[in-house]
Amino acid sequence: MDKIGVVIAILFFGSIIVILLRRYLLSNKIKKEGIEVDGIITKVSESEGTDSDGISDGTYTYANYVSYKDNVGNTQKDALIINYSSRLTEGTKVIIKYHPSNPKRVLIIHY
């Protein structure tokens, strides 16, 4: 691999690490400071996993969308922070936490 390839690989993997670290830190912040409320799954989006050649590897992840009322009484709708390897069903009741300074940041606590 030439020098440019090495630099591109370092930048790519560094970016992935930064994204994962930010998600981890945000999840912990919501766990500590979040407000717990009831919610309902309103939509589930499925993504098929692929290998390095772009061929299906037989795995799936699911982006789950939730609707809930914040502490002011406004209805909020947004995707959960973490994608799940198990599919939730639309209409499933869940317990979530959201960050009071940004109600769009949602973490599922129990389903």
C-alpha cells in the first residue's frame, strides 16, 4: 500500500472511531442526565449488511423511530440513537430517556 493509501485508511478508521466515541459519550450523558418517559415505536427501517465486496452478508440492522411527549407536553418524533440487530415492531411501547437540552436525542431504556 502506498503512502496515500495509508493516509486514507488512517483517516477513514479515525473517523469511524470518532463517530463511535461520540455516540458512546452521548449515550452515557443521556443515561445520567436524561428524562425518562413512555414512548411508542412509530417506524422501523431495515438495512442489510454487506461484506467488503458489497455482497449481502446475511445480517440486518434496524433504525427504530419513536414518538413521545417531552416534559413540556410537546410530541417529539425521532430515531433512537443506537441501531439494533433485533427488529422492534411498530406500535411497541417503550421506555426512553431524552436529553432535556435536546429532546431529539433519544435512548431506549426498556421495551
